[in-house]
Amino acid sequence: MKKVLSIFIALAMLAAMSVTAFADETKAVQIDYVFENEPTYSMSIPSSLTLAKDGSDITFTASDVENLGDKTISVTIAGTDYFRNQMVLVDPETRKTMRYQIITTDGTVIETTGEKDQANGKEVASFTDNSSVTCKVLPVHAFNTVPGNYTGTINFSIGLK
């Protein structure tokens, strides 16, 4: 019994002795963060346009352009007030219609011919700095166009791409 007791005492003394603790390994993590100002700009689009028989200019102007980075300000067609977003003017008195086109600076002709949302999303101007872009809006005189006072509305969307 003495032998067993001495073994327990020896084990208790070993447990009470200090043991060297091994430190956990550490790993450094580098944290990077780039804080940039948000892009800012102002866009000017005329609220009305009177078309001449041979067309009229519409000018889109970007100003106060800052912090675009690799983005571009894009002006696109968002729709019209006519059925199926067609680029059509209506004489409210006779209910006759007349199509119109937008001709961009590179000569692209944007028009509709009956398909739904055909011109929606088409870009008419883009900007990377303070500048202006002028397009031509041209009435389409078809064989059945009659004299009248035609009117319509086109909506533009402005955003970054």
C-alpha cells in the first residue's frame, strides 16, 4: 500500500510542477481599403423641342463631372408616351400620327417601326467629362402625312455604365 501511496504522491507532485507552455502561432493579415469619392455629375436635357421640317438639334450637356473612374455617363431612350413606346407624334385634333427619328453624332439612325420597345435602351449620348453632345431629331414625312399640330413625349434614362 505504501508503494501505491507513494506513486500517487509522486504523480500529484508532477501535476503541481510548472509546465512550459508553447505559444500559439500567429499569422499577420494585411488589410487594404481604398476609399474613393462617388461619381458626381449634372445632366442638362431640354424639356421641350420644336421640330422644324428638316429636323432640329437636341443638345445633351454633362457638367460638374467628377470621380467617374473607368465609368461613362450614358443617356439612353427610356420610352415614349405613345403605344408600345413608338417614336410617334400625334395631332390631338385629328388623331393622325407622324413618326420621328433621332440621328446620333456618329450617324446612327434611331427610329421605331412598330415593334414594342424597339428604341428603348438605345444610347443617344455618352460622356466622360464636362461636354455636350448634339443629336438631330427629324420628323418622318410619309406619303399619308397630313398637315397638323403634332406632339409627343420621349423619356431619357441617365446613368453610369
